[in-house]
Amino acid sequence: MAIERYDLSICIGCANCVNTCPCDVFRMSDDGKKSIIAYPYDCQVCNMCGAFCPTGSIMVTRDKGLKIPTNYR
Ligand code: SF4
Ligand code: SF4
């Protein structure tokens, strides 16, 4: 999966990932203290969340980017 949690314990609940993701992948937990990767399959590997996360709690890999199907050769 392209978007993964590196370390939930260091998430400070700043909501930067929630607010910057153009694909609406994240939600905040009910207590508002952590973000949740709610819709990982919607990730389009733009790395906005990773760039704006101040703690490195999440990481974006190229996994999904390597599997883009296309009809063109
Ligand atoms: S890489 Fe982009 S699309 Fe994927 S979860 Fe992060 S902000 Fe959203
Ligand atoms: S940007 Fe990072 S620290 Fe802030 S809520 Fe998201 S995962 Fe947690």
C-alpha cells in the first residue's frame, strides 16, 4: 500500500494530513488525538501528507505508483 503508518505513537494529532490530502484519505480519531488512514486505496501517491507531517508518523511509498495500468505501450 502506498500510504502507511510508520509510527502511530508519534502522531500529535495536528491534522495536517487530514487537511492537505487531496484524496480525502485521512480521518481524525474520535478523541481527536490521532489521525487514521481511513481510505488507503484512495491514495494517489502525491506525498502531501508526508511533506506536511511534522513528526514523520506516516510514510508514502512508490508501491502504487509502480502499478499504474495503461492501454498505451
Ligand atoms: S500521498 Fe497524497 S493522496 Fe496519498 S494519502 Fe498522502 S496526501 Fe493523500
Ligand atoms: S500530519 Fe502527522 S502528526 Fe499530524 S495528524 Fe497527520 S500523521 Fe499525525
